Amino acid sequence: MKNFATALTLMLALLPVLAGCGRARFPAYYTLNVPPAPDPPAQESIRASIAVREFQSPGYLRQGPIVYRPSPEEIGFYEYHRWAADPRALVTSAVVDRLRAGGHFSMVSMYNGRPDLDYIFSGKLEKLEEVDYEGGVKVEVAMSAQITSVATGATVWSDAVSEVGTVSRRSVPGVVSKMNQTVELAVNKLLSTVPSQLSSSKH
């Protein structure tokens, strides 16, 4: 009886531990939240239209988990911290929004294959990741883009930018918050070099 009582006591003591081991862990989901740009005033001299293709990216950025780099050669993934939506779509939406707000084109839309427009904007999200080497925690965002004339097939503009932001709040939510700020900076920097004369000429 004494042995039974001892065994029962031990089993009861282990129950909370065993229950904790069996508890399921669910992923946390995040999204890029780039603030919308204001609507521009209408300009009668603007005649050119442009459509934006969905941004491309390396395959590892499309898998869902948030990416971190412990070294330049190594890529890691947060198993329980994931993007709720494809970052490519969110960056594309931000570019469309800012091209509209710039007021340099008569129409800005998502590309749907229709030929009745003047230019096509194509971009690539090269990097969107946490950087954990060279001291501190940072995020790096890199993207490139080009504008092509539908009439001639010629590239009339291209550029590439890279932005690095230092993470002050060392947590995944802190990293995502800094990614939001850095994506906004990168998009604005990229679009700042689009030539304004495209808006008044149809190629």
C-alpha cells in the first residue's frame, strides 16, 4: 500500500508537466502595413497609363515563415512566426498606391494582360529579412524594378535600392515593425527616380 501511495503521489506531481508537454503551439501571423499615400490632384496634361505586375522574389521569401540570417551564407526561418499574406502582393500594392499618389500617370492599375496601356512596371523583392550578424539586430530590404514601353518593348527606366534598419525592440513583432518602416523607405526611394516626363509622352 505504501508503494502504491508513493507511486500515486509521483504520478500526480508529474501530471502538470505531462500536460504542458502535450500543449499545441500555434503560429503567430504578421503582415506588412505600409501607410497609404494621399490621393493627388488631377492634372490635365497627364496622358500616359501604367500597369504594375506583381513583384517577383526569391523562392525562400514565398514560403511563409519570416526569414533571418545568422550569417551571410545561412538562411533561417521562424517556424512559428509567419506572413499572413504574400509580401510580394503587399509590396506591389504599396507601389500601385504611391504611383497613383504621385500624380504622374493618368491611370495606374494592377497588370491584367490587357494591351491598352502605355507602360508596364515590373519589380522584384530581392530581400526582406532579419540580419543577426555584424553586431545588433537589423532588417534588410532590397528591391529592383523597371518600366517598359508597351509600344516599343524598350526599357525606359530601371533602378535598384537597398535599405537597412536597426531593430530597437528585439522581438519578432519588433523586427516586423522595422520591416514595415524599411519597406516604406525602400519603395519611396525606388519610385523617386521614375522620370516625370513619362507622364506627358506616349511611347
